[in-house]
Amino acid sequence: MRFDVVTLFPDLFTPHLTLGVTRRAYESRQVDVHLWPLRDHADDNYRRVDDRPYGGGPGMVMLVEPLERCLAAAQAARGAPAPVVHFTPTGRRIDNAVVREFAAGPGAVLLCGRYEGIDQRFIDRHVDVELSLGDFVLSGGELPALALLDAVARLQPGVLGDAQSHEQDSFSDGLLDCPHYSRPEVLTTPEGDVLPVPPVLMSGHHAQIARWRRERSLELTARRRPELIEIARRAGQLSKADEKFLSNLGL
């Protein structure tokens, strides 16, 4: 798949594309990322890509013409039209379902807005999908674009090393992930508290460990994201044992 990123700050992407486990997806071109600096498509000596908003008010609005030239160049380089994604607080929230849709697709053009936003006429003419990272405002679309790229990259075969890693992540089965522990077996804190690893994880009994993890996942989800329990219930993802455990929790 190929992602073309339209941005004013291409340098923000370089560390992510070259560091960490997900770099395997970029180096192998399983996720092929191309950066398009928007100012390269301005048509004046000042490389201007924004101007004051009509109607007054603070901030600046990104101009249509540089965006259209940049988008045209990106689409031409792809060889076939791709969906254009605009990151905005008014978009659909990025969740596991969204990530899996993109991970199974051909990619997209990722439009990273800045300032007060993008001229609505460009959005109306060219944008196919609007996505949001959450109910808050960021300085631009680069961080949501990086989040989407990272989430898509780690789903590619061979990227995580262990094929089961992403299958056990939060949201993979509709629930939050369970807690995890490593060495030492018993941790003594500076305050003198003694914190052992839960004994079941040391038992070697795989069925009991699996059930313990499932119950911790159910409990954590029920306490922190109860709406996910209802979604899983409606989807038929909860067993009789799951329902009994939740009932005993009183949640």
C-alpha cells in the first residue's frame, strides 16, 4: 500500500519512518510513504500557502490553489486515484476498525492541515474521508497521520516479529488488553512494598493463564470503557463464563 502525505512539516515524519519496530514496514515498502512538502507547490516568492479568513477572526486559512497543485502531483505519481483523508476534529474518530480498513486497502493521500483549517471549497471538492484522533484540537494533522501510519504499519506481516502480538492488543477482540508482567518475579519498591507477579502467571497452566488474562481484560474494560462491553455483548463476543464473571463483579 502507498500513503502520500501532504504536509508543511515533512521533517516531523522522518524519525517515525526510520526508528522503532514499525520501520520494517517502511523499509520493506509494505507501507510505502511519500512526503509532499506543500510549500513546494506555492506560486509566489514567499511560498505562501495561507491567508486571512473572509469574515474576520483569528488565524489563517490554507489556500485552495497550492493544495490542488500538490494533490494533483501526488495523485499523478501514484498512477491511480486514491482516497483523500483530511484530519479534523469534526471527522470520524480513528479506532481499530478504521485502522484495519486502511491496513487492508491500497493506501491514501493524507492531508495534514494547519492554522485555522483548510478552505472548505477544497474539502468539498477533493476530500473523501475525514478522521479525528479524539475530542481535542491539535496544531495540525501530522500527529493523527503519524498515528494512523503507525497503527497500519504494525499490522503488516513480519513487522512485529511475533504474528500473535497485534492479535492480543487492546481492541483486537473488542476489549482492553490485560496487564502484563516481567522480571523480577518479586519487586521491592523504594518504599518497602513487596510486589509479586500474580502466581497464576508462574503456574505454567496455560488454560488458567488464558482465563486469568481474559478476566482481567473484562474487568479493566468494564471499569474504564463499559460501552465496549455492551458492543461486545451485542456482537456475541462474550461467552457464558464471561457474563458470569461480569455479573459477579457487579458492574
